[in-house]
Amino acid sequence: MFVRKSKFEKLMKNIDELNFVLTKNNLIDLAEILGNRKEMLIRNILAGIAKGVGIGIGFSILTAVLIIILQKIVTLNIPVIGDYITDIIEIVEGNRR
């Protein structure tokens, strides 16, 4: 009935190692989140909103930088490219108003 001291110590060592691995990888927290559907739904909704806002801001900044670069090219008065860029800038500014 009694467990030998060496087996008990080995068992305790294995339990401590398992606890360390689970804590290190946050598997316990992940299991709790996956078990709670409401919390998982809220987390996914917030992640989706954050991604959408980030994409919107990033695209706006990228477009603004591109328009500024195109305006600088127009001021160089390159004949062929300048006409096309002028048309693009006029369309963009017309839609902005």
C-alpha cells in the first residue's frame, strides 16, 4: 500500500516538470478560454475589429504617401507620365470633395 520514497520523489518531480511546461506555454489559460464560448466569441470579435481598423488606417496612410509622391512627380513636368498622374490626382481630389 505504501509507495516507496524514491517512486514518490520521481512522481513529484514529473508533476513539477509537467506543471512547469503547462505554465510556460500558457496551456491552462488556453484550455479555460476554449472551454468558455462566450469569452472566445468576445475575444474573436475584438480581434476582428482591431484588424479591420488597422487595415483601414494602414491603407489610408499608404494612399496618402502615394498621392504625395505622385504630386512630386507632376511638379517635375515629365511630359508623358505627368499627364497621367495629373488625371489621377484630379480624380482623387474630385472624389474627396
